[in-house]
Amino acid sequence: DLENWNGTDRFHFNAVVSDQDMIETYFPAFEECSRYAGSIMCSYNAVNGVPSCANNFQMNELSRGEWGFEGYVVSDCGAVSRIQVAHQYTNTTEDTVAAAMKSGCDLDCGSYYGKNTQGALDKKTITEQDLDLAMTRLFAYRM
């Protein structure tokens, strides 16, 4: 069963990938998708210790910066909460919202943003500008 292979499920999986393998094997396909897709999804797993939905390098620097992605990023359902719960990458819900949103996750498939964004604003881990950017990307694509 690949869902629980050697005691690891997709919610906790950390893919350890060499730079060479990332550049030669994975990035070409992701680059092609980023150039033409209207939306991309960040997943449950982590890559080299960074949860997919908190990966600023992959979502902002590569996809949006180098590859010209102009759409929005949506999380896999429940993936934002797993930044903290499964990967223990952040310590608080406010930091988790900030990690995802500032890394380029514009839309949470689930209720995590809905329940925790106001708290992140109140604790100043995100700003109204962060929200404006996410909303702009989301609604600009839909227009």
C-alpha cells in the first residue's frame, strides 16, 4: 500500500531530492505547466524539508519569477494546516497562515485561512497587503 509505505503517508512525506535531480528531472515539467496553467496546486508533502504550501522558492521565485506563472496557487485540501500539524514547520496558526500566504498560496482548499487569517492579521504575521496580493491574483485570473 503506497498510502502508508514504510510507515510514511502523503501528509508527512518529505521528498529528499538532489539539486541535480530537481533541475534535470522535475523542474522541466513544472516549468512547462507554470508557463501555461491558470492555477497550480501545492500539495501535502514537503520537498527537502519545506512543506509544498510554504515553499517560497518553488511558488514565487521559480514559478512566478523565472517561469512567468501569472495565475493563482491553491492548496490541496487541508495542506495548509499540515504545514504545522504534520511537518511541524511552524509553531502557531498565525505563523502557518503567514508561511503559506507569503510563499504564494493564494487560496486554501479548506477552512484554515477562513478560521485563522484574522488572527494572523491581529498578530501581524501577515498584512493587508499580503491579503490584497492573494486576492488580486485570485480574482484577476477569474476575470
